[in-house]
Amino acid sequence: MRTSRHTNWPVLLLVALGTIFILFPLYMTVTIALKNPEQMAYSAFAFPTELHWENFSRAVDMTNFFSAFQNSVMVTTSTVVLTLLTNSMVAYAIARNMQRRFFKGLYFYFVSAMFIPFPIIMLPIVKLASGLHMTNLFGLIMLHTVYGLAFNVFVYVGYIRSIPVALEEAATVDGATTWGTFWRIIFPLMAPISATVGILTCLSTYNDFLLPLIIISDPEQYTLPLVQYVFQGQFNTDFNLAFASYLMALLPMIIVYLMAQKWIINGVTQGSVK
Amino acid sequence: MNKRLTAFYWMTVPAVLLFFIFLTLPALQGFYYSLTNWNGFGHQYHFVGFKNYINLFQDDNVGNAYWFTFKFAIVVTIAINVLSLLIALGLNAKIRFRNFFRGIYFLPNILSVLIVGYIFNYLFSNVFTIWGRNLGITSLSTNILGSEQLAWVGVVIVAVWQGIAFNTILYLAGLQTIPTSLYEASNLDGAGKWREFWSITFPLIAPFFTINMVLAMKNSLMVFDQIVALTNGGPGRATQSISHLIYTGGFRGGEFAYQSANSVIYFIVIAMISILQLRFLQRREMDN
């Protein structure tokens, strides 16, 4: 019975069994990263009897991990900051002027881009970026910011329209300018939805592979997924090394996830349901 | 008051500029290139009209990529939606450690698609094959990614493994909008679980079903990272998706203009499918 307080044991059992499918590949990743080839030959599945941490230090050297990590963090944080500033601003202007044709048109102009598959602009964007000398991390930041715009404006506008206009009118009476109202009243009020947009932007930017692949040519500017791609092509025989390198690339987001799990799940729910 | 409006116009400037330069302009350029014979790196090209488009329809590689992508997208969309709805129902039931399990089921969504692909690539070649041999299942004892008939199943498995997470969370959000009083009432009326699901749960989460179908379909039509990590389009061209074909042909095969035409068609196809899906599913929502 739904109304009872008793645990539904059969369902609990099924849910628990299901997690094996999620956890098994991750368990394999961790164990392989910690073994050496001899241990692998002995048993592929058992937990390693001796831990080979040197896989990690060798992977760090071979992939130039810290440089790639720095690039990834730089691109991700800059994209998140730039996204929050520009996307919330334009969404505010749109949400408060929906009755005007210009702003309404702008809304549909932005939102329609949700249906544009990336491959359609993939070829020309490379020409454009190299023409503008933007085949670098700066270009990557700008492009990530633009490609999130459609979805973010959609989410932001929905949220801003639920904030009462009375607050801003009061501020205007007190002599605040539109800019002042935005930064001092609206922007702080948008904190929950900004968190959502920030989290989603962070995940998609950090994990993105296709955009860096076509934009970045200088190995010094490779991001983490790109490094894995190049690494895989060069050293595809040493699995222990490869898995140590995968694990290090996955770890930052896993740590962020463990710390902010509840936020992330709620954020995803809110952002997509709006 | 006019000053206020001016400020609003200024607020749109950064986003509009960026959006126009980096999205609208390239899309228009892509269409323009699709009418030429440019190879992507030379300085000379000619205007050829719709010749690329005509050739596309006679190209086996293109037909093959569309066939693979559609087969893949339909199977993935159905599998993801069925499984994530089941998991969401499980996670919404009265169970212990609910938040812990939610956390685990959402985990795949935060991981890089490329790296997940590499991990599964290893599992397919070195782990599942051992199981297949031990259990005496011949189809499992060789790497399915190396088989022209089965490689696409491997890509499906990885896409579903990772795609379920996001849709589960959305279904869960939907399930939580249903008031418990409805279930109490149906319990009093003596409705069984099956009846309850089709008469209450499913109709009430219809909007979430719509979102999930459209999102899963759109994401799987754009499949790229998994292909690179698992099969690189092979064996032969058995698992070459449309985006993979545009990427390889456009950047490496000297088919810049030709693949631009392909991406225009691809855009029209995706837009049409998304709109049709939205219309069809939303009408169904209202009927219920």
C-alpha cells in the first residue's frame, strides 16, 4: 500500500541490483588503473593485490595532464561566468518586454537555435574561427557561451517571468536605473536558476569533445577529452596507463558531483522542467 | 521611461552580436558553401548550384549513414524511455536510501561521453568476450564491435547506459508532481497496479514523456563522441553516423562543400522530426 510507511523490499532489491550495471564499468576503471599487465593477465576482475600508483604518475607525464587540466578548468570557469552574465542579461530584457515585437522576435530567434544540430555549422565555424584568430582557448570560451544561449535564454525567461514586477517598480520609484535594478535586485534573485544554468554549462563544457577537436590545433591548448583522444591513438596497448589517464580526467567532475550531488540533481530537474 | 527602454536594448547587444556572428552567420555560410564545389582549403571554387544535393541522393555512404543513424536513434530513444521510466518508478517507490540510489543512477550523466566510450570499448573487447567464452555464448565470445552486423548494438548499449541518467531524473520530477491523494482514491476503488499506471501515472507525466522523447531522439540523432570512441564508423562503414560522416568527409576527405549540403539536409531532417514529435505527442497529451 502506498500510504503505509513500510519499505517496499522487492523494489528496493531491484533498484539495488540495477546499480550493478552503473557501478561495474566504474569498478573496472578503478581496478584496471591500479593494476599492472601481469596482474591483469592473472585476473581481469579481482581487486588489485598490490596498487600500482605509478600508472598515474606515468600517465601524468605522458599526457601532460596538468596543462590539459588547467586548460579545461580555465575554459569551463570562463564559460560559466560569461554565460551567467550575458545570458541572464539578455533574458531579463526579453522577459520584461515580451509585449514588444523586437524582444519577442529575439526570443524566438534565440530559442529556435535549439533545433540546429551542431554539425550544420561545424564546417564554416572552423573557417570563421581561424579567420578571426580564435582557434584557441578564447575562441572555445566564446563558442561554448553562444551554443548554450538558446537553452539558457529559454530557462531564464521562464524564471524571470515568475518574479513579480512590483519589486522593480519600487526600485525605479527610488531612483534606480534599469542597470542598477538588474544588478542589485534581479541578478541576486535569479541565484537558484543561475545555479542550474551554471551547473549544466559546467558539465557540458568540461566534457565537450567535438568543439575542442575542431577548434584547437595547438597541443599546448588541448583540453582533457582531447588529450584522451590523442593519447588513445598513440598508446592504445597499455591499458593500465590509459585507464589511469581516463580516471584522472573523470575525477574532477566526480568530486564536484559528490560534493554538490543534491544541487546538481535538483538543478537539472528545475532547468529542464521549466 | 525611454531611458529604461534604451537600457533594455543595450542589454541584448552582447548576446545578439555573439549569436549572430557565431551561429547565424556560419549557418548561412554553410548553406552558401553547399552550392559550391569548394574542397575546404584551396583558394578557388565555383558555384555549382544544387549539384551537391543531387549527388547526395545517389551516394551510398550518405544513405548508409542516414540508415545507421535512424536505426540507432529509434532503438536508443525507445530503450532509454522504457528503462528510465522503470527506474524512476523504482526510485519513487517507498524504498530506503532513496537519495543515495538517485545519486548513483545519475552518475553516468556527469561523465565524459568520449571516455565512457573508451571504457566500454575495453569491456567489449576484453571483458564481455571472456564471459561469452565461459558461458559458451558464441555471439558474445568475439568482440561485437568488430562485427558488421552487431557493432551498432554496442554503440546502442553505451548510449543507453549513459542516456538513461538524465531522462530518469526528468521522469522522477514528473512523478513527484502527481498528488498522492489520486493513488489513495484508486486504492479505495480497488484498481490494480497495472491499471493505476495506465490510468493515473502515465497520463499525468505525459508532458515529461514528450520532453524525454524529443531530447533522447535529438541527442541520438547527433551521435558522434561514442562513434569516435567505440568504432570510428567501422567496421567498414557499418556504424558511421551522419555527424561522423560530415566531420570526416568535410575536414579530412576534401568534401567541404558536399558535406555542407549534407548538413543542410541533416538540419531540415532534425528540425522536421523535432516539430513532428512535439506536435504528435502534445496532441496525445491533450487527449488524455
